[in-house]
Amino acid sequence: MGAVYFFDPLANLLPLLPVFIVFVGYLKSRGKWNGKFNNFCTFVTNNRRSLYRTLVVVLLVWLTVLPVAKFFLVNQISEAEGTKISYQGTYPVSPVRFLAAYQYNDTHYKIMEISYLSGIKRSDFIEKVNSTGGVPDASAYAEGAGELYSTALPQEIDYPVYWVSEDNGSVTVLLSDARNSYVERWAYFRTVYRFVFDKESGEYEAYASEQEGREKRLDENYFE
């Protein structure tokens, strides 16, 4: 199912079909949707066997051909990259493209946008720790934020990146997924954590936002 996800019209629309049929039946009983719509209903009734067969064939093709093609494509790119790319760790960004990522080295991830039709269309190296204004010990603050995050649930960030900045005696660390910028219009990878560390006391405050929504402060016991 990870091969189709948001872009699976059959899996998303088929469960609504019975509701649609009941809704249409209700409207027809009230004398609405007559005329041309009656002709459409008559056509569907007279050809329901062929329509059902076509629907079953499309469903089988969608749920078998696409995952198999993706499986072989992921394996092919894994061999070319010299690493093991997780099939389950890939996510679609359009009906014919999906994302794949892996840890390139100790400091960078490699993010790839892959097309079923032409292979790798785009790839970028994403640095794990970024510092704004040359914050001293930026890596240490990023590591501290990562350790805090590791104690919480859920663990929805698979490829964590850290943006470290300093302002008025405090250090702010933004923690997000390296794939965020690739999926701006979709729900996954959109959680962003913000840790604000006081440089003198070592105390911190933590915040979280989802899908660029309103940020909320997390409880003190959210992280162990």
C-alpha cells in the first residue's frame, strides 16, 4: 500500500461508492436527478457486468503492477547507489514519482525523486546540522535536541535535520525531516519541533507544529 498511498484513487474512492449509491437512491425517491441522470443510471444497469469486470481488472493492475515495478526500480537504484534503499521508506509525490532517501555519510543524507518512467529525476544532499550565524557548539545543541526527541512518541522523523540559531542568550534548534521540502502539499514529514535552550541555566522549552499549522508548547514531561 505504500506504493500508492495518497495517489490511489481506487482505494480512496471505492469505499465511498456505496454511500454515493444510497445518496442517489434517496434523491431519486424525492423526485430529483431525473432526466439525463436517469439515462445514465439505465446505461449503468444495462452494462453493469462489463463495468464490474473492467473495475476488477483495473484494481488488480493498480495493486500488482505498480508495486512490482516499484520493487524492481528501488532495487536497481540501490545497486547503482551502492546502498540498501528501503522499499517501505519510499513515499509518492505524484502518480508517477516517489521519494527515496538514505544516509549518504555522517554529515549528509541523499534525497532522490524517482520517476517510474525515467528513473532518478532529481537528487540533493541534505546536511544534517545547519547553523545560522556560526553558533558555537551547534553540533552539541543539535545532539541534545536529538536525544530529547528520541525519548518521545511518536517517532515520525526518519531523517532528522537540525537548524541551529542563537539569539539573546538562548539557542534555538529546529528539528524536522530532510524530506519536508519535497512534499509541501502533503501531510507526511510535516512535523517540526523547536527547542529553545537557555545558555546559562541549560533549561529548555519545546514546541511543535504540524503541516505549518499553529505551533503549540509541549508539556514539561513530554520528553523524558
